[in-house]
Amino acid sequence: MDGLYLLWWTQEKGMSPALVAATMAAGDLALMALEVPTGWFADRFGSRRSLILGSILQVAGMTCCWLADGVPGLIGACLLVALADAFRSGADHSLLYRTCIALDRESEFQRIEARSRAVQVVVLAALTVAGGAVVSTWGFAAGWLAETTLCAFGALVAVATIEPPSCVDQAEQGASSSPAKVPWKMVALVIFPLAFLDAAGSTGAFLLQTTGDRGPVAVTVLVAVITLASAAGSVLATRLPAIDARMQLTAAPIGALLVAVALTFPAALVAVTVALSFGTGVLHPLRAAAIQRLARDDVRAQAASAASACDMALSTMFLLLAGSVLVRRRRAA
């Protein structure tokens, strides 16, 4: 059902795009506030437990999306999904990185993360197209049933994971017993480029899905193309060496230029959104590797979650701006 949420709420449920944008922004705010606390939970009680809890909440969120009605249902669904995402965010990177260390394959983390993400988004694109076909043939109820079933399967996968042992980096071996810290200034330099590209790309996708007269099939195909562009970027990242914060910063002005092009030439919005998606696909594994290598072992999930919180902050700002623009256009019309 990815790519059809907005159609479900705006067309089937009769809610305005501006209201949906505001509610999604509220969900992003909730996720942003929950990121670091749930990251602490993963570091304290185990990434596996955090992933299991997040997956169970995801099933509850999808059920709420499907069966709940009205604004309270929309808000409840967004909050449940936000809580689910928060428990899984950071825990996944921490689990993979510590597993790589346990297997003496730390240097391969970026490649494994990039390859895994590429496979993930390709499968997501295929499921998106399949979701559009299911909804067009059997209706939204069948689509939501399939979505909820897949989320339940994801919970079973989380249960099947194994918690890797705690590890001590070479940098930590000579460390004192002082509380674990993260070099946040350097992490901030790593975080910003991807956060900007992701926020701009998400806003472009939102505008493409909520404006115009595209039907379910057209919307799902469009979302699939955007998703595949991200996968292509991650495939490229599997062949790239580790890139430091200063090199990653060069992506920010490139993203700003693409946004300027879309604002100047609205017809280019599709191409710009696809390009931004490709850029985020490249940067996601590069940033994940950089953050995990900067963080100490008992704050890995928190560091990754802090990056996600910054992503949410920028996405919220961009979505609110997009919703405001839509409202003004409707009033002017």
C-alpha cells in the first residue's frame, strides 16, 4: 500500500491534502521526539527486542489505517506508525554493525548495508506496483489485508534475529570509564546532506501524489519509479569507498540546485524528485557507515536514531510548507 496511503485518505476517506499533510507532519514530530528515547531502549535492552516491539506496533498501525475512521483514526494511525518506526530506527543499523564486528567483517558494513537497502527498495517498488493492481482489482480492503499480513511476517523475521554480543572498538580499548560519548559536531556534518535531500525528495513525492488527477495505477507506478531510483543509488554505494563528512557535504548544494529547478520549472518536478531519490539512495549507506564508526558501542542505536530525528525535523518543515502552499492555491482558485 505504499504510495496509496494518500489516495486512501484524500479520495476514499474524503480528507483534504492539507489536513493529511498536517497530520503526517504531526506523526513526524512524534517520531522525532521518540527517536532518541527508543534508541536508548535499543542500546539498553537490545536491538532485537526493539525491532520486535516496533514490528508489532507496525501491525497495529496498519490495522488502524485500515479500519479506523475520521480524523481521530488518521491521527491514531500516524502515531502508531511513528512509534513503530522509532523502535526500529537505529536498532537495525546497530544490530547489523555489531553483527559485522562479531563476524570480523566490520569493513564490509557499508557494502552490506547498501546492498540490503537496494534489495529492500526494489522489493518495495514491486510490492507498490502489486498493491496498485490489488486495489484496482479487488479494492482497498484487499490491499490493506495484504499490507497487514506482510507487516505480521516482518514481525516474525524480527523474532528470528539473534542479538550479537557487545563489542569494544579499538578506539574504546584505551578509553577511560567516563560515560560514552558521540562526536556530535562531526556526526552533524554527516547528517545534514542526506536530511536535506530526503526532505526535498519526500515533499516532491507528496506533491506528485496529492495534486493532479492521477489514479491508483499511475500513482503506484510513479512511486515505484522514485523508489527504484533510490535502489539504483544504493547499488552505486556498494562500489564506493567510505566517504568522510566533508565529501558528503557536497551533496547539499547539488540538492539545493535541484530544488531551485523544480520551483522555477514545475514540469520538472518528476525528474527532480527521481534525482533526489537517487541521491538519498547513495547517501543512506554512506552516512550509516560513518555514524556507526563514529559512535561508541553502547550508543550506536541512539546515534543512528538522532540522525533519523534530524531527517524527520527537516521533512516536517518541508511538509508543512507544502501543505501551506496547497491551501493558498486552493483559496486562490
